[in-house]
Amino acid sequence: MKYINQFFLLVCSVLMILLLVACGHDHTEEDGHNHDSETAAHSEEDGHGHEGEEEHEEGEIHLSKEQVETMNIQFGDFSKIKINDYIKATGTLGLPPNALTSVSAKANGFIQNSKKYVEGSYVKKGALMAYLENPDFIQQQQAYLEVAAELVYDRQELSRQQTLLAAEAGVERNVQKLAAEVAMKTATSKGIAKQLSYLGINVNDLTTENIIQRIPIYAPMSGYITSIKMHNGMYVTPDLELMEIVDENHLHLELDIFEKDIANIKEEQRISYTVPALGNTVYEGEVHIIGKEFNTENKTVRIHGHLEKERPKFIKDLFLEAKIWLTDQTVNALPEGAIIKDGASSYIYITNSQSTEEELKFEAVRVIVGTTDNGFTSVKLIDAIPEGMNIVTEGAYYVYAQSKAGELEHEH
């Protein structure tokens, strides 16, 4: 009995194994990748042309109204506004000749006690910059005092001789000789006094007790120091520039205009400009003077412009980019964000925003863009916009992104 039971269990096990193998073979036939039933199911559930579902043609852009609201896409039409055309120019911030001065020594000598100024420092007119030292200054003051003392004596003697001559007790020749000496020493005294005054030494207060051997060097005008070429102990001469100071109160624009554009430039036209090295801030100016000299090498004419309101920090010879705005003209314009540039082409998007459908169909329309001013760009249509269609004035980038996503989907 025991062996019969074991045999029965063995037979049952074999039958179970055979059944499992048979089931596995059936599953392979029914679940393979080429089975008609699964292909049909796949077609119904995952295909692009499902029955009962709307088909989109390649290149079309569709967004649900919910997506339009979420992306804050706005619709509108062209705006009729005045936009200036402009001429591009480059140049620098310049100064008239009288706004720039060089500091130099008034005589030969050694620089002493130079103040600790650096390039870019602001100085006021009359500020002490350094001292110039030279023993010759002592000799000049000594000579002046000696001539002044002799002149006092000679004048007194001349007066006495003239009195004697009037009383017929003097000699006319002595009077003439003294008069000549007084005249020569007067000329010498005045000449030395002028020299000392030029050096900054006041002869009216000069005595043997206050003779000096150095003179101050003062700033001749207020402004910013653009260069320093002196130091303590340095021997200098009057022809050497020790320092350069500029007064930026007279700062102006110096722009170069090409020959083809010069006929459109007029005085008082508005200028907007940026200094790339200092950032993207836009500054304002105005055409002041149109130059009369033509640069044959660069084919340009120099324009001088006045600065207005806020001014950039002055750095000598710093490059700037400018736009000279021409006469206002009324044009069809759209906000900058409504225009999409794709390569060499520019587009706007249109749709029927009043459609009752759940999805809005967008179309790209090629345009020719013009000048941009105050956030609006002038636009010319290549093809007319169908009646009833609205322009995407805000959020055009989202529509553009959806079109690119659609292209990728169709490629897949």
C-alpha cells in the first residue's frame, strides 16, 4: 500500500510538470511581439490615428485653453505708435581743450613733499600738490633786495642833487647820471619782482628775514587727476608735464558718423549711448555740433554731443556705442516679446482666441522687423493676417516651444 501511494504521488508530479510546460508554450504563442491580438490592442491604445480621437497634422500647434491660461498667453493687435529710426555710431567721451590742463614746474628744481595723490583723485583748484626747491630762488630774492636798497639811496641822492641844481649850487651832469642809474635800477627791480611773482613769491612782503628756497606747486583748476609723473627728489624743468587734470563738467560725446549717414544728422537730435566697459546703463545726450572735417581714411565725420541728466564715470578715451535717433514716424508695432527669431527669420503667432473649441490652433506668420524703441518693435507683414485672427502679444515663446516639442514628437 505504501509503494502504491508513492507511485501515485510521482505520477501526479509528472502530470503537473507536463501541464506547466504546456501552459508556458501557450503563453509564448499568445504573448509574442508579433501576435495579431496584441498588435491590434497596441494600435488601439497607443497609435497616433486612434478612432474617436482628433488627428493633428504635422507642423500644427495646438494648446488647450487651460494651457493658454496657465502660460498667461495674451492676444491683441498691432499698435500704432511713433518709433524713431536711428543711426549707429561709435566714439568716446571727450573734453574740450579748456577742460584739460597740465601741471608743470615754473622753474628748474627738485620736487619735495609731494602729496599722496593717485590717478583718479579729485583735487580742487589751488590745492597744494608739492614743493619745488632750488638755491637759485635765494639768489633771485637777494638780488631783488639789494637792488631795492640801492634804489632807495639813489633816489634820495637824485632828489638832493636836483635841489642843489635848482639853487645853482649843483652840477647838472651829476643829476643826469643819477637819473639814469635810478631808471636802470628801477627796471631791474621791476624785472626781478615779476620773476619772483611768477614763482609765487610776494615781493611786497619780502625781507631779509623771510627769504625762501622752495616754492609751492598748486593745482591750476579743479578736476580729476588722469596722470602723475613726479616724485620726491625728482629734478624737473618747466617743459616737463608733472600731472594732468581734467574737468569733467565739460564732458561731451565725440562720435564718428559714416559718410552715407551724415545727411540725416541734424543738431538737437536725441542720442542714447552705452559704455560697454561700465555696464548696460543707457545714457542720454543731444547732437550739438556737426564737424566740418571729413576723415578720408575712415570715411567718417566727427559729431559732438552734449550730455544730459545722468552721466557715466569719466575714464579718458573709453569706448562707447551710440544711437542717433531720427524723426518720429508712426508704424505698426508689437511688443518685443511677441516676435520670435529663428535663425535668419522672424515670426509672430496668430490664432482665433474667440474659438469655442477646447484647443486653440496657432499659426506662425513670417514678418520683417524694424526698429525697436521703448519695448516695441516695428513690424511689416509678408502675408496678410486672415480676418478674425488675433496676434499673440505676450507668451509667444511658449507657443514657439510647443511647436518645437511637436516637431520632436513627429520625428519620433
